[in-house]
Amino acid sequence: MYEGPVQDLIDELGRLPGVGPKSAQRIAFHLLAADPADVRRLVTALTEVKDKVRFCTICGNVAEEEQCRVCRDPRRDLAVICVVEEPKDVVAIERTREFRGRYHVLGGAISPIEGVGPDDLRIRELMTRLADGTVTELILATDPNLEGEATATYIARLVKEMDLKVTRLASGLPVGGDLEYADEVTLGRAFEGRRAYS
């Protein structure tokens, strides 16, 4: 335990996701030793992100305006929506330059253990977007884990009666991976998703 502001800083840093007590302590002491101008830039960046960044009124992605840049882009295909858990997933998909539709950010995944149910996610907003019949394909791009699978299954059941093509991102072996290190689920998915060799 340290005195006053140092311990307060360690405690606050320790509340961040993925930052344990040792990491919080290392970051705190790094900030103490850092140049004051560097610390001021960090404080400014934190303040600005809280003041200026909000969530898109259409898809839930991060935005500086009412709508994010993807929803404002008239070249995007309105007939395809890719459902993701978090805004960081949008960034990952955008980096591929393969997807030209729009997104819907749920804000998490169904996780009974963590007390997150369907009502805690932006599923109602998704159903509203699907109601007018513009969307013809729904891509479920939730994480390939227990929570992501539960969320994808829940949404697929909800939209079953709609005239929609519902797809799930393929999953399996990563490029450059070794079979011996793949877990059973990943290897099983790779077999299920196999395709003709051309």
C-alpha cells in the first residue's frame, strides 16, 4: 500500500479490464516517472474521448457525430448487416476490406454467469432495423466462444420467421497454425467448414 494519490492511481488503473494489481502498479510508476507533457497528453486524450465520442444512433459503433462513418457512407450496402459484439470488432472487419455492408454492435454477448441477458444488449434495436424489410442478409459475427455462440443462436432463432439469409462467419484453423496445437472445437469446426479444393 502506498500513500494517497499514488494508491488512488493504482486502484483506478486496477479497475480497467485486463489490468491486474501488478500491471496497475507498473503503469502508475511509469506515469510518475514520465515527462509531465506526456502525462498531460494522456489526460487530454482521456478527457476528449469522454467528451466527444458517443455511440452511433443507428448501429451502436463509436462515433464523433450522431452517426458513425460507416452508417454515413452512401456506398455501403443497406441490404447486409454484420452483427458484432463490440466496436473493436468493426475495426477488425474493416481492416480486411472484404465487407461492404453495414454493422450492428450489440455491446457484448449473452453471458448468464456475468448477468448479461438479451435485454442488456442492443438486440431490440437490431429487430427494429430488420422490421422494414430492407435487409436481406444478416451475418452473425459474434466471437467463436460459448457466449458468442449463445448470442448468435439466440438472434438466429429470433429472426427465423423473417425472410432473411442468416449466415455465420466461418471458423477453424488459423493460417500458419499447427494441427497439433489446435483444440478439439477449432479442429472440429475446420472439418465442418471444409470446402472443395480448386
